[in-house]
Amino acid sequence: MSALSHYLETEGVPTVAISLIRLHSERIENPRSLWVPFELGRPLGPPRLAEFQLKVVTAALQLLAAERGPVILADFPDEDPTSVDLPNWAPPFDLAPPEANLASGAALKGALQREAAKALPAYEGFVQANRRTTVGLSGLGVEGIIDYLVSFLSQPSRPDLPQGVTAVQQLRWAVDDLKAFYLEAMSAGPDIPSSRQMQTWFWDRTLAARVIIALRHLLLARDDKQSQAVGRMNMVPGAQVQRLGLQ
């Protein structure tokens, strides 16, 4: 978007960008940027804090009236108010300790279905309250996602794929959907934990995380470049790879 702003400005359209990576804005030198000290994916700050998000948008739009230039790079002064972990936080659903042996397809599938069923009411509450969800990349429901992931562990090739979509690409989308399902379910409670707190809980406590890690190992062990790239970059966040000591 910062690069596009140069083209828009040449057509007489004033632009302002919200920047999550300050170095990029410094190098691209788009006319007006507001750098925000938030994590990637949260350009307006934490979810569900409309007043704070409005403050970010207002600060960005005010740069349109700034007289100095031709390049303006301003810093937003406030940190994400949810960047500090909440004491004693827990998601709005209870999970039993993971019970499945990853080598057993039927047992694994049943255990993962039971775990997802416990999170489902919280997820549905999140969708109802926010009128949106980021689940949907794979085109599968939760049951279909679980079936696909478990099947991939034992039989990596699947014939029933959308036209032009590889099994590995579908796997990536299904994993993204499953992670979004759990994170949105965790966000349904009244408290807003830090993103780090939710990620740590997911990767430490859920069977879904164990399945995704197993799939990552499977992809990294394959010879084709697509499997290795998806396994390395798209299955487990880099911060969790380091924290968990994954290879």
C-alpha cells in the first residue's frame, strides 16, 4: 500500500498509510505514514476497543492536513493497551487434557472433534457478537477441516480438491481456518488478553496444536518445495517455533 500511494498521489489523490514496519515506510518514502507500535495484523490496535481504534484512525487522517513534507512519517504515541498479559486469564471454555495417539487416525479424529465441540459455543458467540469470522479459506466446516487434517497425516494426497488447488495448499488453508476457529473462540469472553497470551495457550494446551505441529514435521520431511515452504512458513508462527524449540 505504501508503494501504491505514490501512483495515487500522481493522479491527485491524497493518501495516508498506517505502517506496522517503520523501516519499510522509511525506505519507500510514501507521502504520509503513521507508524504504529502494534503487532502485524493489528494496524488499528487490539480488537473490540473502538475508542482506541478511532484514535489511531484520527491520528492518521490528521496527517492529510499537515503542512510539512514532502515525506511525513509520524509515530503513534500509545502502545497496544492489551500488550500486557492478563493475570489468571483462561478462555471461555474448558478442554480436557489431550487424549489421542497421533498414530491412530480414528482415535485422533474423535478426540479432535470432541475438543472442537467444546470450543464451538464460544466461537458461535464470537461470530454472533462481531458479525464476522475469518474462518472460511478452505471452504470446509469444522468437521471437514478436522477430517482433512487427520486424513492428510495418514494419506497426504486427496482426490476431492477444488480445481487448481493442490493438497498442500488446501492443507494450509484448513490449518489457517482451524487456528482462526480456536482464536476466535478464545476471544469470546469479556476480557481481552494479549495476542501472545492466546497464542501461548493454544500451542501449549490444545490437541489441535499438536496435530498442526505433526503436520509441519510431515511437510518438512517431504522433498517438494511447496511442502517445505508451507511447512516452514505457514503452519506454526515463528515465535512459537522458537519458543517450543521446533526444528
